[in-house]
Amino acid sequence: MQSRTRLRALWPFAPYIVTSAIHVIANATHSPLITPTKALLMPLLALPVLLAWKTLAPRGAAFLLIVALFFSWLGDEAGLFFPFAPELPLMLGFFGVAHLAYILLFLRHLCVRRLPMWTVVYVLWWLFMIAILGPHTGSLLAAVGAYGIVLAGTAATSARCRAMIAWGGTFFLSSDTILAFRLFLPDAMPDWTSPAVMVTYTIGQGLIVAGALLTLRREDPATAPSRAVPADRAQGSPA
């Protein structure tokens, strides 16, 4: 019975999944469909949230989810919506806000376990990225470093949530890692890494939203009044 309820909750993701697949193929084939399909991604991912709005609790968590998707959309379309401004700083700013919204959502509403020890790998990831890409970022070093912190924070705090969300955070981090190398070390990146950015991005965002909806639905056991983690709760991984 519970599995049927979850399937009904997930069917609104179909337009997002189809559009994501079309966008990735368009990206790989340099099709003119790249621009319109990318613009549709976050609005279509917001659709399941809006359709499930009445069943989500607390509403503050649902609002944070919408905020994260809205600023992700602005980050996706920074160059299109704000052609008069430098695109990369705007992208970093908009996605930075989106990540802060996700971190608040994870910590205040979705966490079901303590922070696993293995998440120290995200600190190492940040140090590695700064060491490798820092010399190539020029005047954006501080902005890139700050963005890396909130990105690692999203991935780390997602590990406190159900496995679906934890994997979403990992895919999101993977997407931005590939993108960072494409932006600052373009000559070292083969063409296939362009669609790889969007494959990992769409999977990551989709898993986060799907996991959040499954957690926030009132009938889901994970929305029990107390989400305190027992002291002896084993520390898990996304697996």
C-alpha cells in the first residue's frame, strides 16, 4: 500500500524526466533544443512540489524547497535573464542561495541521522578543487571558494537525510565539479563532459526533490513528530 502511494507521488516527475532526457541529448548533439529545454527543467521539477503542496508538512520546508528550485532556475538561466551582467558571478550567486536553502531544508526538516564521519571527504574535495582550479580562477577565487563551501555543505548535510536525498547531493556536487573543470580548464575536458554536467545535475536535483517529497508527505513515517536521532543510531552512507 505504501509503495503504491509513493508511485502516485512520483508520477508528476514524468515531464521533468522526459525534458531532462531531451535536454541531455540536445546537449550532446548541439541541437537548438538546448536552450528551451534547459529553461523548462526547474519549473517542471517544481510541478510535483506544487501538486503535492496540500500534503506537505511543515509548509516552511515546502517553501524552502521552492526557493531552492527558483534560485537554481535563475542560476541555470543567468545568461538569458540578465544578458547585461557577467554570467558566471550571477550563476555563483544564484546557486549559492539555492544551496543555502537546501542546507536549511536538510538540517531543519529532513535530517534522519547524524552527520556521517565519511563526509569529511567533502572537505578534502574543497581543498582539492581550490588547489587545482584556484590558480585559474583569477578575480573569482574568493567567489569560487565561497561557492565551493556551500556546495560541499549541501552534499554533507544531504548525507543526514534519507538515502535518495544523500545521493542527490552527491550527484549535484559531481555536476558542479565537472562544470568547474570545463569553465576553468576547458582545454583538458573532452566534449562528452558537457552532457555529463547536465546528466548529473538533473539526476541530483530530481533525487533531492523526490526524496524531500517522500519525507515531507504527512503520511510518510519520516514525518513523525520527533525526528531526533537515537544516540546509538549507526552512521550510514548514501548507499
